[in-house]
Amino acid sequence: SPWLAVDLGEGRGLIATAYSIMHGSGSSSNAMRSWRFEGSNNKNSWITLREHLNDPRMQTPGQVETFFLHNLDKEVTRLQAFRYFRILLTGPNSSNFFRLCACRLELYGRY
């Protein structure tokens, strides 16, 4: 599955509270629908911080949506800092293709 990742750098970590993503297609097609926002400290094992299943919010080119991490299952995950974050496409986009069309990812939280 396609993915987009961010590395905050050696010795850095973020306790994420939200993230924003921009729809990167030049048209309303190829908008993300199903994906996971994940965190890791080693790039091998990933923890799901938020999962989206057939989420219709991404619609228009250049649209930015912010998603809060309020629905985590474990309190310990809320307090964990991660060096790596990624968006992992888990289902087809609005055009029924497995294409990840995003051009900006912003992370919010505390170091």
C-alpha cells in the first residue's frame, strides 16, 4: 500500500495530538478515503494513532483537513513520543485506485 512518512530526526520525538493533510490531486478525483495515521520509533513496528474507514471529508484540490487524535485505545499511546509518522493508504481513493495524493502533512503536539 502507498504511504507517506516523516522523520523528525535523531533524538527527536513528538507526542502527537493532531495532524493536518492536504489533498494533493489537481482535481477532486483521487481523494483519500481509507488510511491509517501511525507512529514509530524504529520504522519497523508502527502503532495506529487514528484509522479512517471510507472517510468522505477530503473532496476538493488543495483542501486541508485536520484530524485530532482523541480516539486512541490506550492512554499510554497518548503519552508516547514518536520519531516517525506516516499516512498508510488502506483502501482505494475516491476514484477507486490505490493512489495516495497528498502534498502536505503537518503534525501537532508537544516535544
